[in-house]
Amino acid sequence: MSNLGQRREPGLVANTRPFGVPSANACPKLTGKRLVREYMLINDAKVEDSVEVLWLQCKTWFVDIRTGFNKDSGKGWAFAGQIEWEEPRVTFYHLIDTDGDTGSDCGSFVFTNLGCLEVGEVIRDNVLLPFEEKWLRFADSSSTRAFIAENDNQLAAVKIQQAKYTACVSKIGAAIYVDQGGVLELDRVFTTREKDTGGGSTIALLDYFASAHWQLAETS
């Protein structure tokens, strides 16, 4: 399945101040990286085995897309925003979140030649529990670009282009595209809107990503 409207953007430079995080700053060891998650432990128990996770990082802007909950490729969670790096901790500001939670989370990082290990705490059923995530670095890129789209002076979507990957996150869903010979082919997509038999909600989401007025937020 392809979406020919999802093309490489020339990009108008955005004024990110009304939407961004004043304290955002880049982590050099994450800038321009594409990472996937090998595993996640909560309270030493492995969770979300069936979930595929893609994390694209520009400098401060990022997208994190997770699909395959309960082994259903149409179920997902995604968030996007900016990071604040204060060694060894990275704070992720969820400026857009498909679950509606626009807060933040924070983890301590240990970097290796293959990726990084993140540890921190997460709330489950009102209980604070330790978590650990192992991330594998799949690629480094010197051509990563982050874009934002706004609606009524509100941040509406974030897109990151990195090498062959383009990932978009809005409040109602997310999509990942892979460049196949100059054409961006749809790799994964999910929407939080109620499904219909004709797939109209998914088509509407992809149409939005294709036609959004994207503005360049930063490059790495």
C-alpha cells in the first residue's frame, strides 16, 4: 500500500516557540538515530512482547510509534515532542500523544556500541514500578529532519524524515513509511478513531498526513 502524497518536503521553517519546550536540548549520542526496542521489563517482568517500537530522533524533536498491542497490528500508541538531556537522564515531553496524555516521562541512559539501556519508573495501577528498556541503534543519519503541523495555533502533528524512513504522529494516530525507489510505501499505521468496515478512519488519517502544511522545525 502506498501513499503518493507522502513526498519529501521542501519545508517552510517553523516558529516552534509557541509549541516547543523552552528547556529542550539535544543528547549527542541520540541525535540522528533510528532505534528499535529489543525488550521492556516492568518490575523485572517482560512486557509487550508483541509490540514493535520505532523511535526516530532528530536533535530535540522525536517520534515514538508502538504497534501490535495484543498482537493486533491495528492497535498502537504513539507520542512525539521534544527531549531535554541532562546526563544521564533524558526527559521526553509528550507534546502530542495518541492516548491524550501530554505530560512527560524520564529515564536514565547507559550507551553502548549497539544502542542504549534506559531505566526509570512507571506507574501501573497507581503503583510506582521500576522499568528497563533495551534499545538497539539501527542507523545513524546526517540527514534527519523534523517537521511540525499546526491547527488553530495548536501543535497538530509531528513528522520526522530520516534516510528511508518517514514517521508521522498526530493526536488521532500514526503512520510509518519506507522509501522504496523514491516512493514512500506505507509500512505501519493505526488510528484511535473507531474503526469502520470501509477503513475510512485510516484513509482520513493518511490523507491528513499527505496534505498537512508541514513546516521544518529542525535538522541534524
